[in-house]
Amino acid sequence: MSDLNIDRINELYHKSKEIGLTEEEAKEQVRLRQEYVAAIRRNLRGTLDQVSFVNPDGSVTKATDLKKKSDLE
């Protein structure tokens, strides 16, 4: 998500509090917010996919391996 889109989200928010939004602006606000949430989720998923756990025996298990194992059960 670009800084321009984030700036537009903030602009629409402030406008909605001051004078209100047109129907078109309200739809744009919803769309931009959905894109923002999707970008946050992708970023979080990418971060979590890199997580590894060190087991008591010293071995390392990736979080994605644990997810695959739980999906099989």
C-alpha cells in the first residue's frame, strides 16, 4: 500500500468527521480500508512464515511445518 493511499484514507476520515462524505467518497474509503487491511494481513503472514521454534532437544521447527502438521490431523 502506497503512502498516497494511506494519505487518502486519512484525508477521507477527516473529511467524514468535518463535513461528511459523498456516496462515491464513502465507497472509495471502504475500498481503500479493505486494501489496507489486506496489505497488513499479507505483511503479518510473511512475518509469521519466517518464525521458527527451538525445541528442548535443540532442533528447530518452522511454524509453517507445524501448521502443515496440524492441517493433516
